[in-house]
Amino acid sequence: MVQFLSSRLNVSFAALSDATRRGVLEQLGRGDASITELAGKFDMTLTGMKKHVRVLEQAGLVTTQKVGRVRTCTLGISRLAEETAWIEEYRRLWASRFDVLDQIVEELKQRETFDERRETE
């Protein structure tokens, strides 16, 4: 299970690592679009956009449907649930570490203030 999740996260994060692909996801969040429409919005060739869409599709972030000559893209059902959970786990870990660090800094400040008072007495 861990290996599957790791592999899935690798594919997802690799897909999300490109600014154009993140832009495509943002665009599709506003509504479905054809590959031609997406290529026009990002000022790129159809071939280039097809490659980006294929990467997003392999990651489960986008689905496509071809009707006639038009391939329409839709946000995938994944909705980044596993990826969000993974990020949240690390956010909590770092938040707790920063809380401990804040506590140490506060203790050092109090000790410094106490030492300064003792020196002036």
C-alpha cells in the first residue's frame, strides 16, 4: 500500500511540477474545455497541449472524452485527496516542531530578561 501511494504521489507531484499543467487544472476548475481551447489560452500548439493533458490524465487529475473531432477535458475524480492528506500530515509535523521551537525561543527570551534584571540589580 505504501509503495502504491508513493508511486501515485510521484506521478501526481510530477504532473503538478509544471506551471502550464497547474494552469490547465486551474482553467478546468472554471469549467470543461477542449484541448484546442486550452492550447489557445496557453498560446501553445495542439501537440504540446496534448502532451500536457496526457500527463495530467495519467495522474488521474484530468479526464478526457472525444466526441467527433473534439476532445473535451474535465477535472479528474481524484481531486487530489491523497496528495492533500500527505501534505497535511507533513504540515502537522512541521507545525508541532515549530511550536516546540517557539517554546524554546520564549524560554530563552525569559531567561535573557531575567539575566538582564540580575545584572542591573
